[in-house]
Amino acid sequence: MTASQQPTTAEELRGAGLRVTAARVALLEAVRKGDHLGVEALASGVRERVGHVSLQAVYEGLHALTAAGLIRRIEPPGSPALFEGRVGDNHHHIVCRSCGAVADVDCAVGAAPCLTASDDHGFSIDEAEVIYWGLCRNCSSVS
Amino acid sequence: MTASQQPTTAEELRGAGLRVTAARVALLEAVRKGDHLGVEALASGVRERVGHVSLQAVYEGLHALTAAGLIRRIEPPGSPALFEGRVGDNHHHIVCRSCGAVADVDCAVGAAPCLTASDDHGFSIDEAEVIYWGLCRNCSSVS
DNA sequence: ATCTCTTTCTTGAATCATTCATGTTTATTA
DNA sequence: TAATAAACATGAATGATTCAAGAAAGAGAT
């Protein structure tokens, strides 16, 4: 068996210095398949694939995957933490004020948008995170 | 006594449809005097002015003042809620990754910045909130 | 000034997300 | 296959916030 061109999930974990366990493979796949899911939803997804996994193992796995840069954690105000598989690009999020739905938004103004604050107060800024607030299609039609 | 040109704190509360109580006057002043303070710090500030006030009264007062638009609530990821007195303008925040310090940033690109997402996914967007991440002067000098 | 009504406040408990602690299991590598 | 460090399980703890029910106190009417 030669190494495939596209690394498997297991190879990605090992390449990030993490051990390959069924729980973590399933967790990474659940995050990637999901669309900004929370911890409970991810735990359900993992359990569908590999049987019982404790909630704490899910929390630890999410920390490890986040630290390794394989997934990204976002925390919209008023919501528990959500996780997504899209990493490395600089993208932002729209959050529905009514139902909490989250969608991705590519940066509108280039690769490192908004990184220029008008007055940085002596801070050295390395990232600008934008959250757009509004209503999703469903919620605005109900209005 | 004629009405002053600059409304008093009490008049502002009444004008917003809220009852004028010592606790809420002190709370509004504490928020305005403070610089992005959390609930516990605000409770301390209120108690310095008017004696014992329960934490729940502080929470309720903060909700009421926020709903009335007299103060603004922000919730940087990883931090409990913070409150500020600067409202009505569209400004953003810098958060120190190391110590959590928060500073205000005027919008870099005009009155309603970044409100144009590249793809709104059918959302109707009414606000863009920007959080700049970095290190404050103190934390970056310690490096 | 007093009465009434509604808002605000208090006390105490409950909830939710997340973390901590300890012991056990399991994946890796030698 | 044995040693060891990472990952997992179970159970308890923490911190921020909210809920519930009754007591106190502003605001406007009498």
C-alpha cells in the first residue's frame, strides 16, 4: 500500500502529532461533515459512528483538534461554542438573531480584511474577526 | 428649578421608561465611568455608591439598561459579558489575547463598515461586529 | 399626604456549558 | 510484546447566568 495523495483522516491526525483513535477520527469527520455544530451535537455524531464516547472525551478531543489547527472553534455571543472544519482561510460568520443559525462569509475585502484599526491603542493586532448579525431566510420570512 | 440642558442620569432613566432607583442610577454611572467592566466589578462599583445591592438586581438592571439602549453589552469569546456606556455609534473592540483587556476602536471604513458581506446566504444583515485580536502594550512588551 | 398598582429588589435555588481530578484503558515505539 | 505517554471514563466542581416567589419601593391617582 502506497501512501495516498489525499491524506486520510487518520493520517491527518497522526501528522498533527495526535494519536489515532476511533473517537477522534469520528470527531474530526463529524466536525467536517457538520455545519457549525455544538458539543452535544458533535457527541451525538461521534456516537452514531463509534458507539459510546464520553462528553469529556469529546471536549478533550475538540481542544486537541483545535490546538492542532485541524478545526476551528467559534463562539458567537449568546451561543455555546461551535466548531467548523474550514480552517486556514480567513472567513467570517453570519448569525441569525432569531434562530442562531450560522453561515460562512468569505472576507469581502481581500485576504486580511479589516486588520487596520483606526487607532490601535498600542495593541499589536494579528486578527480581525467579523460577526454579521441579521435574520436568516426562514426567520425573516416569518417576521 | 428649570430643567437642565444636560439631562441628569435620573432623567435619562425616566426618559427611557425605567423607574429611578438609587441602584439603577449608580449602575448606569458605574458602567459609564468604567471601561468595559463585568458584572461583578459593576456590582462592586454600585455597592460603593449605595450600599448593598444583590447581584440579581445588577443583572436585571443591566438587562433593562441594555434593552433601553442606554448601555451596550459585549461578549468577547472566552470572556463573560462586559458592559460599556458608549452607545449609538458604530464602534468595535480590540481584545488582548493574553490579559483580556478591551479597548474601543472607531470604525475604520465609515459609518456602517463591513456591512457588505461577499455572500449573504439569504440573510438580511443589519450589523457587523468586529473584534480585533492581539496583544496590548503591556502584554506585548513582556512577550 | 396616602393609597394603589406595577416595577424593582431580595433570597435562594436551578441550569447550562465547561473544566478539574483520579483512575483506567489504549495507541505508539522500542 | 512490554513500557510509557496519551486518551478515555466517571464523577464532582466551577462560574456565569437565569428562574421563582415573595417583600419593598417608585409613580401616578385620590
